[in-house]
Amino acid sequence: MSKKLVTIKCDVKIPFKLTDTRFVNFNQDDVVALFSELEFKSLLPRLQILSSKQAKGKSKEEQREIIIDKYERNIKKFKYHLIQDDKEFKKFFTKLKQQKEFAFDTETASFDTLSAELLGISFSWKAGVAYYLEVRSNLPAGKAGKLPAHHAYLPDSLASRQAGAGKAGGEVRSDLFNYKDRVKKGENVLNPWLEKLKPILENKNIKKFGHNIKYDIKVMACYEIKVQGIAVDTMIASYLLNPGTRQHNLDALTFSEFGHQKITKTDLMGSTFAKATADKKGVKRKNITFADVPIEKLYNYSCEDADFTYRLAKKLMPELKKQKLDKLFNEIEMPLVIVLAQMETSGIKIDSKFLAKISQNTKKKIKQLEIKIYKQAGKKFNINSTQQLREVLYEKLNIPTETVSKTKTGLSTAADELTKLKDLHPIIKLIQQYRELVKLSTTYIDALPKLVNKQTGRLHTSFNQSVTATGRLSSTEPNLQNIPIRTALGREIRQAFIAEPGYKLLSLDYSQIELRLAAHMSGDKKMIKAFLDNADIHTMTAAEINQVSPSQVDREMRRQAKAINFGILYGQGPHGLSQTADIPYWRAKEFIEEYFIVYKEVKKFIDKSIASARKKGYAETLFNRRRYLPEINSSVMQVRKAAERMAINMPLQGTAADMIKIAMIEIYSRINREYKTNTRESDVKMLLQVHDELLFEVKSDKVDKVAGEIKKIMENVIKLKVPVIVDAKVGSNWREMKEVKS
């Protein structure tokens, strides 16, 4: 009977046509209204994506009509003003001077803030009203001898464009275009509009709102304007309220909060791109930039950005206060924006010649590994092809697949799956080595020199505040937080990060911060005592679990204890621990049981963290940062267990992330107060943040003093029941560093 009940009956006649289920048009306004009423905010951005997909299915003429409708809608619905001449600017400026807060947004010809030409700035301080200042039609920015060289004057191509300015009827003075001669004479040629805006943008008592405002800060800094009074970044506000999603871009937020479909970058560039890249034989495709967009479209787009940024700020700030996230936002995340802007601008120097040598050696090793892999496989094949690798491993070599997970296309060849098979055939370890070398080669060794900024000669990464669910910073273009330190090649790559002549790299790293936080937050007496006695926590754990004296703990025992100490913090069970510690499952299970007997309060802390997350729906740090975990009450065991692991780790990893952010803010304040800053010859520059480590570039004769000051700040960010220890190291490169004795 059971078999009969679960057997699918395939011969039932149902009047059904698959074609009838094809998705067709829907009334978007009705769906948006319903989703907004039901607060399905995570679904609203997906609805926007669905609309975009539908649009792609339409004819080019229909697509063009949709885009045109957005521009016309804005003109009818909103009061967006284009400022092109001094008369219009004067009216605008009179109104701006009366404002105590406003949103602003910059438009640039490219996205490289170190060299981008400023096209215009939009302002808004009232919903539905915005102003776009076409700075490009005015005098180019720069003060000879004071700004970075690339902003002292504008390139010839721009000069020729400026010479033809005023075609839209704007009032343009002839003396605006002899800037090159004036620069040569040493005269100041600061844009008169920017000169008037400067005191307002630098007034810390006037609140500024922005979306990813760090970008705008960096752009304005290149034009000798140090933006102050930065009150709200709507991207970060959205992130704190919804850290589990990555839909924090302005288009998605505007749609989810107001049901308004903004003009997108694709809308803005699409028609221009199509016009400039007409499919004619022999016509070279042109890279379209914002500078190529007609002003009547660009001002509409930019005003809309400023308008809805202002609206979002007014809507999200009360929500942050309601959720008790306003202190975290105002005291940690917003002050950090300026710090990150400065770090990104500073960049870091790399030795491209050294990387070129590594590249040659790595390519040889990859070639040697290929030969060995082909020999083990008995034939040549594409090692990077999942399908071909699957055939070689599971069909040709018949490697057992009982423990291997399946994907939609077949048995998996992912890194985790191959780790399970590493002892079953020699080819597995060879493939692992091959993959590591290829990844490091393409991601860092060959890629980093290409990313060096031609004007600064340094590498400039971007730090992201609104990506990770735990509050940690991430970095992109390039990602400098995933360079492995445990592998020989990873350490070689770090050696390529160097200090300028006359400087040293200074590294300060929190020692075992998450374990110290576990001791503090759990109140476990044994763990607290170990840290108070300055004992090696891993040796102590090994001694307790193996019931031997600390002097009897060997290297292997300590390695296993280290794996369990950190594994517990990540909610690892016996299966995970057996893999990381490379021990049998039964031994891992035994270890965990012994661990919780030794550290009873840690077990209580873990149980309490899970129970709290189950009740509240989120886990939180000591600074009230939240990670929402709706899956913790799931009936699916795997989903529920994953959420429980997050509930254990979030309070620890998230608090560590908050601590280093607070430290960065205080260090930045100290550096600006006590050392020469804001020039390339700064005595101290904060360069990188990598998990629990901060990297600085410091004048050689100031290393000891600076190291002591920064170490003190980092160790006293918050008071714990155990001492917070920071290790300081110094060197000419990021690999070869020696301890700084305090």
C-alpha cells in the first residue's frame, strides 16, 4: 500500500498544455502595490529583474519607448533643474545656502576617482525637487601646484570640447578656456562654482546624504574639496537593516521602498551606445562613457539619483532608530567611510618585476603538473573542464564516488569533494596543486601589475561596507583579503607588496581575537584563566582534552586542539572537525564531547546563542549589529544546522569586525592629528585592512613610536575580561616582517 501511494501515476488524462504556462505580461503597478502592502521587500528587486527580462523580449522600438517614458515621466512628475550658466547657478546657490541638510551625487566621465573628469553634481533637499550643475560647461577644476598633477589642468580633448560649450544656451565667458596659459603662469584656476560650493561641502554642521558617498568624497577630494558633515549613506543604512541581501544599489532600493523604476545606467547608455556603434563594416566600436550622454538625459538621471537618495535617507533613518541600529550607524559605519576613502586613495606599492619572476616560475610548475596529471590519467584532457575531469576521475580511473555530492550535471569535482578523495588516488593531490597555482596566477600574480594605477604607480583596492553578513569589510578590484598566507606561493605574493623608499610596512594584528571574545562572552573560567596567565590556549586545550600536562603536548596534539578551538567557534560538528583536523570521525566526536566537559560555559554560550537566535530571528554582536537567521526554525535539518552555525559565529566574528572598525576610526583621528597627512609624503598612511590585521606605511624613523601608539589604541577599543593582544611587525615588504618590540 505504501509503495502504491508513493508511486506517481503517469496515465491520468489532464487537459494541459505546457505552452499555456509561459509567462506573459503582468500589471506591474498592481504587483508592486501588493508586495509593498505585504512588505515583500526582498521580492521587489526580483520583480524589477523580471521586468527587465520582459523588456529584452520586446522589439528595439518598444524598448526605446519604455526608456523614453521614464524621462518624460520624470519631467512631468518632478521638478528637476539643469544649471548651466552663472545666472541659474546664483538662484540655485541662494537656496542651497539656506539648507541644513541635502543629498548630493557626482557624475564623472569614468569610474576611476583618481583621474575621472567631473561632469556635474546634483543636489536635492526636498522630495521631487533636484538640481544638476553642469560643471563641465564651466571652468575646469584645479589649482596649479596644489592638487595632484592630473588635476592641475584638463586634457586637450576636453579643452576642445569646452571650447564649444554653450550650445545649450548657457552663458559662458571666453576667459574660461585659456586655463592652460593661466596654469603655466601659476595662476589659480579653481572652478568658480566649486569655489563657492567648497565652504558648504566642507561645513561639518551641514548634513550631507549620499548613496555610496565614499565615491563622491574621493571625487571631490581630487578637486581640493574635503567633504565634511557626512551624515547618511543610504547604501549602508539599507545594509544594516537587511544584511542578508546584496540588493543595496540605488535602483533596487528605490523600487523596493517607493515602487519607482529609476532610469538605469543601461537606459542612459543604451541609446547612445547604439547610435555610436552602428553596425557598419569597418566602423570600430566605441567605448561609451557618461561624457558621451546628452545633457538632457544625464541631468534627468542624476537629479533622480539625488532626489531618491534624499527620500531614502528620510525613510531609512527612522527605521534604524526603531531597530536600535542608529548608534552602530552613526558611531561606527558612517565615520568609517572617510577612513576607507583615504585608504583607497593612498593605495599600496607593489613590485611588478618581482611578480613577473614569480609568474615565470609558476607557469613552469603548472606545466610540470599538467604532465604528471596526464600521466596519471593515461591521456591528455582539459583539466579546467568539469565534464572532462569528471569523466577521467569517475569513469576512466573509477575512483569511488560514495562520498561525492552530485550537481545538476553529475558528480561534483568541487574542491571540497576532491578533498574527500585525496587519499584514494595520486591524481587528486596533483589536481589540487594545479588548481591552487592556476588560481593564484590568474587572480594575483598576472593580474596585480595590470591593476597598478598609471598616475600613482600604486595598487588601489576598494573596500566594501555593505557585502558581508557579519559586518566584516571585503575588498574588490583587486580582492586583497584572500591571498593565502599558509602556502609558499601565497607568501611569495605577499613579498611583492612593498614600502616606498624611506618607509616601512607596519602590520598590527589582533591575536586570537575571536577566542578571547568567546572567553569574555561565555565567562568560561578556565578559558579566561588561560588568557590571564598568558598561556598558549591551544596547548592548554590539548592538555585538558588528552588529560596530560602541558609539557607533554606534542605538535600534533596542539594542531588538533587548534582545529577544535576555532572549529567550535564556527559551529563545526564531528564531520567538519574530522576534515579540518584530519582525524577519524569517532575521534572528532570524542574531542568535541571532551571539549565541552572542559569548557562548560562555552557550551552554555553556544546553546544560549542558538536559543536567542531562534527566539529573536537574528544573532547580534556586542555593538547590536544583527544577522537575520529565519532559517534557524526550518524543518529541513541541513538548513537549520547551517543557521545554527551562523548563530554561534556571528556574535564573535561580528564583534571582532566592529572592534577593528572602531580602532580604524580612532587611529585615523590620531594620524590626522599628530602626523603630516593628506599628501603623498605623509609620515603615516593606513593602507589595508585584512580580517584582524591593519597594514600601514610609516616613515622609517617613526616606526617604533607609531607602532606603540596604534597598538595601544587597538588593545583598548573595548574592555574584555581577558587581555586583548596585538602583534606588531615591521618590514620592507608584507612577507618579511620582524616583531616590533614595545
